[in-house]
Amino acid sequence: MSAGSAQSPITQLQKRQLGATFAELCRIESPSGRERACADHVRRELESLGLHVEEDGAGALLGSDCGNLLARIPASASASAAPAGPASRMSDTDAGTGTRTPSILLCAHLDTVPLQAPVEPVLVDGYWENANDGILGADNKAAVAVMLALARHVCHAGAPVDVELLFTVSEEVALAGARAFDAARLRSDFGYVFDHATAIGEVVLASPSHFRIEATFHGSAAHAGLRPQDGRSAILAAARAICSMRLGRVDEETTANIGTIAGGSAMNVVPERCTVLAEVRGMRDEQAEALCSEIIERLHQGANAPECECDVDVTVERTFAGYRATPAAPAVRAAEAALRACGHEPKRISSAGGSDANALRAQGVTVVNLANGTERNHEPGERVSARALEDMLEVALKLLEEAGCATDDGGR
């Protein structure tokens, strides 16, 4: 079954609403740290359905202008009995049976990477793209739009499970919003993040740990033309260190990158300060940690080179933990069943990218990241087809059915 089939639960009106919602979300600028306008729009959409929306205090912790949003939809909620708030949730026990109703989490992030140009979504040959030379924001507003469309559908047609909708902030900044979110607030058996920019059908079973390395070199300033011999160049020390590092794809499961370099004050001054920001990603912690140690050693060697003789301060932070999910897990089984039911052949993959799934799993929440059909994320040519949005919504709705069966058939 696909979104265009006669069996699709999505009406033509819902498809038009989905496209309009997506375009409207993309027009709202929401780079990391400035998600308030987008969050307010999402809140209004959910509250118009009678849902209660909670905002946490992550914004104040992260320096963002808003926090993470959480809303709940009880099983079998309908337009005539819209939930008034968390207290109306029915999943503790079904009335008269003592049986717990399953709860499923769906998650997407509100922020985007920095914009290179204003976003004006246009539909070209069936694909949404930015009419200007910049990102579209489909990462992750395609998923946000789908979750809002799902909420509209479930509040009118009902669902076999309780649904929790989590909208995070600052995901593009090392998953900061999800890391700051208190996962103890969640009631779901397991959940899904729609945040992998590949064809619908891919299921991310493994994702890497991520390490952030920041090094600041301290040298001595001097006039570059009159007294260069009296200076000690922090930029030269950084360059010596970087040239000696193994960067890029170090092996099949480990990568390293120098992301930014900042230093110096003027063309004619020997630079006394230079800061380097690097990352290491690894599917296996021991390999990633070994590469971090190697990079730190190279940083110190660069600082101590005879022509440099600088000091260097190095900090290392494990920003998020990797994970490996088993194919037998109920969340994976439900995802693959839903994909097949919607005409997509599941494909189990490992991803070098992180997502909110990493942060939530580190807090003990069983979450699986699913591909959302977007393309070229973080690039000016970013796009997503109207069909992919519809297919994603169809898969999400089917997930609710399959997830209920999976929890009944063995829990977590």
C-alpha cells in the first residue's frame, strides 16, 4: 500500500493540508537557539485540536529562546471527545479490564542549521525546494509537518495506542535539546524519530558516539614585519598539529574532522591565540576514544614544536552516545511491519549521523530512527517530494497500529 493507493487512510484534503503545513513551517525561520516562532506555531496547531502542550526549561539551560514541547493524545481520542490534558490519558489501564494501553512516542526537532537565504518553499516537478539559494528546512520540518498531520488525523479518527509527540530544540547543536529533556516524563513503551535524510524504508539500527574536541593555542604577539622572531604563532602551532592528524574516514566505523579554526587579530601581528574545534565519530567507543587520544597527542606535539613553543588547553566532551538496536526489538519489528504494509521494503542500516534517538536512548528510552525521504539536508539544494511527505504520514499512522501489536506481543 502506498499513499497514492485506494487503501490509503489519507484523503486528498489531508494531502493538501500536509503540503500547506510543511510549506508554512519552512517559512518560519528557526535556526538552533531561535525556535520560538516555530514552537509557538506548533503549539497553536496542537491546542486547536484540544491538546495540552507542555514546554520544559531546556531553553534557559541552552541559551535558546524556547524549550522542548510535549503533547499527548489518548487512545481512541476523537473530535467529539478531545483530550483536555495529561490527566485524561487512558493508558494506565483500560476501563474495566485492568489492561494497560500501549503508548508510542514520535519525535522531531524544530530547529534547522543556519539559513543562507530566506526560505520560500516552491513545488517543482513534485518536489518541495527553496526558491532561494539556501536550505529548505525539510530537516526536520518534514517530520514536524507529518506529526501535526498525524495529530489531526488521530484526534478525529482515533488510534489504538496513546501517542506522545515530542518536539525538540537545538538538535543541530549536538542534540542539545533532547539531551536536556527529562525522559522520565515519557510514558511510552518505545518510539520513533523521523530524522534520517534517505529514502523511506531505511531503519537506523546503529549510530555512532560523538566526541567534541576543543583546543586553544596560546602564543605571543609581535609585529610581523619588525620583530617576528619575538612572537610565537598560535596559528602555526595549530597548523602543525592539524597536518599530522588522521582526518576524514579513518576506518569503516570511525571519522574525524576539523570543523572550525579561529585566531589572530591582524595581518601584521604574529597571532597569539588560535582555537580549533574538532569532532570524532565512532561506531565503537574504544576506537573513537583511541582516535581522540591520538588527536590530543598531535595537538600537544604541534604546540611543542621548536618553531612554535606555545601552550595549549584541550577539552574533550562526549556529546552523545552511540547505540545498536537488535532487529528482534519490538520497536524494530513494528517499524518494519508498518513499512511493508505501506509498500516500502525495510532496509536495516548503520548511520554515521546522530539524532535525537541517541540522546533519548542514553536516557533509557527505546527509540528507533527512521528515514523520512528528504534529500540533501544541510545543503542549498535540500528538497523533499510531496509523495515522500504523504508516504511518511501513511507510515506513521501504520506505526501506531503495528506498535500496539508489538507491545501486546512481548513489550519492550
